[in-house]
Amino acid sequence: MRKKIVAGNWKMNLNKLDAVELFKSLESSVYPPDVEVIIAPPSIYLDSFSNASNLKIASQDVSQNSNGAYTGEFSSEMLFSINLRFAIVGHSERRVFHNESDEMIFNKVKSLLNNGLTPIFCCGESLDDRNNGIQFDVVNSQLSNILNNLSSSDLEKLIIAYEPVWAIGTGLTAEPSDAQAMHSYIRNTIANKFTTKTSEQISILYGGSCKPANSKELFSMKDIDGGLIGGASLDSNSFLAIVNSF
Ligand code: PGA
């Protein structure tokens, strides 16, 4: 059975006081034993939350380089050294605002795997892509580096997050059936390249305006194993309700 996962991506929100308050409330909450709960606070707070025991802590990004003259960046090794084991890579906001290419994102995936961290690999099409009917091709091409260059044992370590860009922070959610269609496409693509067994082990999360009102229906879909939650992860009640909606 693959893992059910709910991950909260706090993005660039919350000052220290508010972040600590939300962290404490989530850390002391009771979760269903079969759901892994991850939060990704802004990097400036990661070290102070890395002793969490109830929650898993993720970085929102990582450098593709291992060390050196890269002002403002931090490496996978540094994340590991503060006890982190997860990092989001390839979020659409990084792809768009920081011009991250598929190659750069793949380098980040490799760096994380080499240093013992689990990448939460994001992919997803824009509204134009969907309107032009090329959403599957776009996601396929975003996945191509990991499918063509990772071993099955490395691929099995990944968490994949399908996040249609048009649904992120917009209040528009993919219809559960459309999200399921993409999740099933991703799983079949992995099965064709590797094996069904490999494809069945990888948790594929949905992200994009996921909230308590729609999480139950989304998570009831066969290939949706949880969510990557932005806005609704900033409120402990909403986040808890989502975690409890499997
Ligand atoms: P949202 O963000 O839930 O606010 O749409 C999701 C994400 O970007 O991970």
C-alpha cells in the first residue's frame, strides 16, 4: 500500500510568531496513523522546526549545486544536516518566477537523492496548455528527465505532486475526474517505462486550491494519494480537516 500524504506548502507567508503558533498547533494535533503529514515552512524557519516528531518538515526548494559561491542558496547536504528529509522541487512558482528548467529541477532531484532526502517533485500544465489539449504532453515532458535517468529504486523514493498551474491559488480546482485522469496517466507512464509494481509504490499528490470542501472527493479517487496544500495549509483547522478527509 502506498503512503497517504498531506503536505502543507506555506510559501512566503507568516512572520516568526505566527509560524511558531501554527507549527505548535499542528505538531500537537492528532493525525490518522496511516497519513504522513508534512509541512514546508519558509526556509528561514526550517532549523527551528526540524526537531518535530509528529510532523515531517520539508524545504520548499534546494540548490542544484552542492556547495560554493551561490549567494542566498542552500544545499541538500545542509538540509540533511538539520535533520530534514523532504524538499519540494519544481514548483510552478519556481519554474515561472525563477526560470527553473527541467534540467535544473532534475539536478535538484539528484542532489536530494544523493544526500538522503525525498524529493516532492511538482509538475502540471498551464491553462493555455489545457485549453490546447496538450496537458498530458506537457506533464510527460516535465517527467521525462526523471523517467529516463533515474533507476527504479531511486524513482520509488520520489513523491510526485500534480499541480495544474491554473488551479494554484486561484480558487479553481481541477474536477476530481480530470485530476484522476492525469494521476492515472502519470502512473501508467511510470508503469510503461518501469513496472506496475514501481508505479504502484509512488504517492501522487494533487495540488491546486485543495481545501476541506473538495479534499474528500479528490482523495477518494483511485490514483490520488493526498494533497500538496498552499493557502488552506496556513489555517490549522482547514489543514486538519484536509488531513482527515481520506
Ligand atoms: P494552493 O497552492 O493550494 O494555494 O492553490 C498549492 C501549491 O501551490 O502547492
